[in-house]
Amino acid sequence: MDIKGKPAAFLASSDGNVSDIVDVSRILSKGPEFVLVLKNDKGILKRLLPAYINARLRQEESEMKASTMQMEILLFVAGTLRTDKAIEECGIRDAGKFLVFASSKETARKFAKGAWTRLIREHKLELDPDYAAVVASTGLLEY
């Protein structure tokens, strides 16, 4: 699998509203670049790297369920093939503190500037075998 750039995750905060934050993330999520904004949750954080790897594998095999990498990752993070359920379970709810997962640090910084968002702290992304197995099975029971 050819991975260009290294994905990055940050704890972030904004004085703006959630709708505007999501809009900026969608604008920057084109092609291989993505910005995913999520609620601030440790379980979600642990699922980000395995979700990204699985989404990239689906992309390379032309088997993505979603139309964008941003949404494909979200489906894996949430453990469902239903977009509405994924957004409900993992989507950003509060601009006060939320997670930003981006295709690179540079993309995360572009997002922060465009969405008037502060990147408070970078999270170290690790592949937790327990979470990786759960993420890899996403959607198997929904067929």
C-alpha cells in the first residue's frame, strides 16, 4: 500500500460553530487529502489509524463504500456501513474540544487556518491490535 504523507490527529478547539467546521473539512477533503472532525473520545482516537489503513486498502482495491476517503474512514471508525449512524456516533458535537484527523500535518494546519481552529495537541497514532481487529470487521455483519 502506497501511503503518501503521514496522517495526523490533533485535539482541537474553535470559537466557531460546528456547521462551519464541518464545511471547511469537506472543502479540504478532495482526492487523497482529507480532514475528518470527530467528537473528542479516546475510543475513537484508538480506532483512527486502523480505520485509515482499512479505508486505504478499500480505496486501492476499488471497493470503497463511501464516495470520499473522509467518509470511508468515518464508516470504519464508527463500525457501520450507515453514514447517518456513523455521523451520529462519532461526529463532532462541540466546537469547544474535538478531534481533527487529517491526511497530513500540513492539511490539518490548512484546516485550522480556514476553520479558525486551534490545534491544541497532537496525538500519537498507534496501532492497537484489539482495536485494529474490531475495525477490520466493520460492516461484515451488515451485509
